[in-house]
Amino acid sequence: MINPDNKIKMNKIMNAINEVKMLAAQKGLTLTYLAEYLSKHTNKKYSLDSLSKKLRANTIRYSEMNFSYSQLTSTTY
């Protein structure tokens, strides 16, 4: 039996992943592009795999998420 608290937590994580993917798709961007953009502008190494794992594990930092969100919602990239 699934613990209801775990189910709620998983829904929140999946919503974050889906929101990032949705925003990227609306801009015509890929998560690969976003990982490359983060690498270039934060001086940290990101790959599609590492970014996806951080999103799924909910271990992405607020600053990383905020930077990603600002990139995905800006009119220029």
C-alpha cells in the first residue's frame, strides 16, 4: 500500500518536472538546451541526465530552479 504522504510528495515532484518541460516546450527549448545554458551561465557542469535526475529527486537548488525559470519565461534566449 502506498503511503498517502509519499503520493502527495511524488505529485509535487512530478508537477515540477512537468512544469519545467511544459515551459521549455512552449519556448521551443529542450531540457538538453536548458542543461547547456545552465552550464554556461553558472560555471557548473550540467547534462540532460544530471538535470533530469535533480528534477526527479527534487534535489535541484532554489537558485538553479529560479535561474531556469527566468530563462524559460524570458522573451530572449
